Amino acid sequence: MSKKRLVELSMFDKVFDLYLKAKNKNTQQDFIKNMKKRDPQLGAMYQKWDDSINTSLRQMKHTLGKQGIDTKDIQRVLKKKY
């Protein structure tokens, strides 16, 4: 793999790590708002990603609940918005 690609991958890894740290602290909306001020396109990408994560978790909870599978862990994550 070329050095340029490794740098790009490293940069993306750091950018996503910043988002996940904010999400873990439940400050992802502040992070997204600040990102939209700095780079509207990147902020919109983060907002879409955050919305997709939450939608997937809600769908997973619904599907597992219909199957009678315990969803306490997913509910805890959804309450935390993590």
C-alpha cells in the first residue's frame, strides 16, 4: 500500500475516533454542530452517520423483540444515545 493511502487511512481513523469518543461521552451533537461550522459537508456526513447508527439500533431492537430475544443492552445503548 502506498504511503499516501496509509496517511489517508490514518487521517480517517483519527477523524472517526474523535466522533466515537464524543458519542461515548454523549456529546456527539455538540461535536457535529462544531464540525458543521468548520466544514458543512463533513458535518452533514457525521449527522447522517449518527442518524444511521440510531436507526439501525432501533430496527435491531424491534426485530430482536419480535423474536423474544432480550433487548436490554440495546435499550441501554439507545437511552445513552451511544
